[in-house]
Amino acid sequence: MFTDLDGSLLDHDNYDYSPAIPTLQRLKRHNIPLILCTSKTRTEIIAMQQRLEIVQPAAVENGAAVIIPTGYFARRPSGAFIESGNWIKRFGKKREEILSKLKQLGHDFPGCFRSFTAMGVAGIAEDSGLSLEGAQFANSREYTEPLLWLDTDEKKQRFINQALRQGLRVHQGGRYLHLSGAGDKGEAMRWLVEEYSKANSAWSQVSIALGDAQNDVPMLDAANYSIVIRSASNPLPRLNRRHNTVISAEIGPVGWNFCLSHLLDELGVPA
């Protein structure tokens, strides 16, 4: 079970997940992995997993890398390296490479955006509503650079097109544009599902994905079942599929809890 955080499992404004607790507890009772697949950093994800009291793999920074606790699988996953007690599978570029390309984009689009690097911890906290510690965690980027867009949608599209020509990917999250190298949430999810299959070929792999923004589309498109969480601040993401797809009536964790609970009922998972 793969889920986005901000605007999906977490409330967009106050980062509360309490409306989703009944279904979170249900997942735990039946040992269904809750895999966080988000634009957040490794540091943020580890802190969030501690809050949720889960020890599971996660996809960080829009799928730029997957982190797995060492020993979670019997064997180290293919292509993964060991770092700080985790197996890491990296798909994207390092942040330093992205910042180098962003410097040129800044010359071509002056005053159109503010990057996390330019905003600094205090600026990130002020804009996002995070605490200073939370903003520091959010800025501990390894593979991506978020941007606060300040200009028109027309100019944003020109910016995106130019970034693509420079070999970057641009993901529109619930709040920020995210620049990255290779990798997205869909690629990270498919790789991790394959690793689960290798670990136990007898498992019936049914993937469920939940998300609210355009950067969730690769994951929502690739899952067996997708749940689109309605957002109070952004239009519904444009999926390339229609089958096995539900759009929530409620926003954030309320919609997350209601829709996932009903899907688990349909799939025969006990309450």
C-alpha cells in the first residue's frame, strides 16, 4: 500500500493524520505494509515513520530513491547500497548536479521562483508552516530541489520545458515544483513491488496507491488500484487510466480513510 503524505494522508495545512487512524490501525492488524511515497526527504520520512510506529520501506523525494531497513528482506535488493542502517536504491541525480543546472535556469527566469536553497530554513518554515526543525529536515535534500513558483502559469510551462531540455524532471507537488533527475514515484513503486515478489514469490502482489497531486500520477497509474484524494488547493491530477480508480469526496486524511477503508472491504480484508 503506497501513499503520498501532504494533502493525502496528512492534512495540507496542519499535517494532521488523526482522521486516518482507524484505517492505519487496520493495516497494522493485517500486516499490510504502509509504504510512504512522497516528495519528503529521508530525514522527514524516518521521523514520520516513527510517529506512525512503522518500520517499512519508503520512496523519498518523488521516487528519486527508495530506502529499506537493512534486514527487511532476506537479501539485499538489486542495485542497492548500504548507508546509515538502510539499503538505498538511487534512481535520480545528486542535489548538487540539479543546483548546477538550476543556476542557469535562474538567469533565464529571473525573479520567477525561489528555491529551497535560496529560501533557507527560516524561509521554508515561514512559507510551509513547518517548525524550524521541520524546515531543516525538509531542506536536507539529497536528490531534488523544490521551488516556490512566483510567476504566471504560462511562464511556468516555459520554465518546465527548458528544464526538461536540460535533462531534468519537474514534478508539480501540492505546494512546490520539484526538480529532479531520473526516477519518479511510479518507477520506485514498480521496483519495490518486484523486490517484494522476489522475497516471497507466493505472495499475491496487489498494489494500492493514494495521492492528491500531479507528481503522484506515475504511482497512481502504475498501481492495481488507485485512490485520488481531493485537494482543497489544487485541481485533481490527470491520470492516464480510468479502471480501478476512485476519487474521494472528502479532502485530505478524511478522504484517505474513507476511500481506503471501502477498498479494503471490497478486497476482503477484515475490519
